[in-house]
Amino acid sequence: MKVTEHLTRADGKTLFSFEVLPPKKGENIHTLFSNIEPLMEFKPPFIDVTYHREEYVYRHHPNGLLEKKTVRRRPGTVGICAAIKNRFDVDTVPHLICGGFTKEETENALIDLHFLGIDSILALRGDPIKSEGVFKPEPDGHAYASDLIGQVANLNKGEYLDQEQDDTWATNFCIGTAGYPEKHFEAPNYNADIRYLRHKVDRGAEYIVTQMFFDNEEFFRFERLCREAGINVPIIPGLKPLTTKAQLTMLPRSFYLNLPEPLVEAVSQCRDNEAVRTVGIEWCLNQSRELMAHGVPCLHYYSMGKSESIRRVAKELF
């Protein structure tokens, strides 16, 4: 079932969903299953599976030369979606990114997902390669999420890259996209970021999942500006309970977000990470309750490979 169908059938009830990371290459998928298992009692209608683009590594050879090698540390999003769907009988939402893919490779991935019976995808530009700093699309790849969304929307109309193909079948994907309550770090200003988001919706995005945030006022402002700009698709807030002191610096650096001063102060006074987890869970609970009272269609939690704090939040709410 599509994400939008789940939201409609909920009839105003706030749903619970979460996002998981694919295992690193060489790891056992049962580690992933063991993190999903504790969250299934809260009946998530869908689970997102992220995709991490390739990285460059340099390997030294005995002759003193360096070899530049492309590696994918977390491969297998399509297979993992199928495995989760089979193991837990739950809909999965793979992330589809521009980086590292040509349009042809994107089309082939979409065909595989269609054959697997996966009904929804989250279309993203993706991050730049860490060693480059600036996003560079593949030759004959997409530079923007809006163009990727356009390709999926065309496939939903039976329009394949090879326009000479006859008797093509149309796919029927529900397309999600990302929104940034505190502005995408590359957007020149907040209003421009909302215009870009409107363009993605106009190209075919049917729902929005936000980047994580820790101040609900940021979400309420973002939602209001979206509606004023004519963006009327469902907006799903993304949340994460803080779990370590290191996240005070890691999260703003990695996700370009702000942490409210009361949260920073409370975490700074914690003696250890167990105390941080308690603070993080309580903060996330308060955020979640306020958002539920506001009437959001779903609360989406970023697990980042760990489920215990999310389980403790969900146990209070769902």
C-alpha cells in the first residue's frame, strides 16, 4: 500500500514510522532485524530504508602509487527492502538518490522495485561525496531531486527513457520528497527553499518527510509557509531522540540544524550518556505529544541504527 493510502486510511490518527540504515558491507542482516523487531509492536505501516552513496578511498601499493577506488559501504537497499517486507509483512520505502546513478540505472532500479511490489519511494538528491564537498551528478544523471521525481512521475505514465519501446507498462509509485524546517543548507534563503520544494511537488511529489528538528516552532513555521505557497500534500515531521553528548556537535555539523538552548543545557549537565538518553527521550516525547495534538499525519523517527530510545518513546505514545 502507498504511504498516502496509509495516511488516508488512518482517518486523522497519527501514525508511527521510522527509518533504518542498511547494514555495512560484510555485516549480518539479522543485526538490522533485531533493531526492527522491538518497534513492530507499535504497528508501523511503513519503514524507510536509506541509501548511502559511494565514497572514494585511496589505497597504497608497494610501488608507492595511490589507487583511487570507489566503494559503497552500505549497499543493498533494494534487497533489504524486500527482506524487511518478507520478514515483517510491512511496506518498505526505499530512498532513491541522484548521486552515483545515471538515468538508465535509475530506471532499472525503479523497474526492480516495481517487480518487488514496492509502492512508495522517497526521492532525494543525496549528499555529495565526502571527499569532494560539492555535489556532482553522474554523466547523464540527475543534478536535482526535482528531476529525479520527474523521471519517476514519467514512468508512472508509462514513459520510459527509450521512447521507441512499444506496449510499455506504467508503474504506480507514490513519490515522497524531503523538506527542511530549518532550510536546506545550500538554499540561498528560506523563501527560495520553499519555492524549490513547491517545484518538487509540482513535478510529482505526493508527500513530504522533514529533516530532523528539535524545536517544534521550526516545524510549525515550515508547515505554514508551505501551505501559503500552495503546497498541500501531507507533511510528516522527522524526529530523533538524542542519545549521546557527542551528538551536540555531530548533528548540527552533519544535518545543518540548530539545537534549542534548554536541550543543550540539559544534555551538557548529564554525567554520562545514559543520562543523556533519558533527557533525549523526554524531549522527544514532549515534541511528539505537541505534534500529535497539532494533528500531524505521522511521526517519523530516525533510528540511525539504534531502536531502544525510539521504542521507549513509542511505548508512551502508540
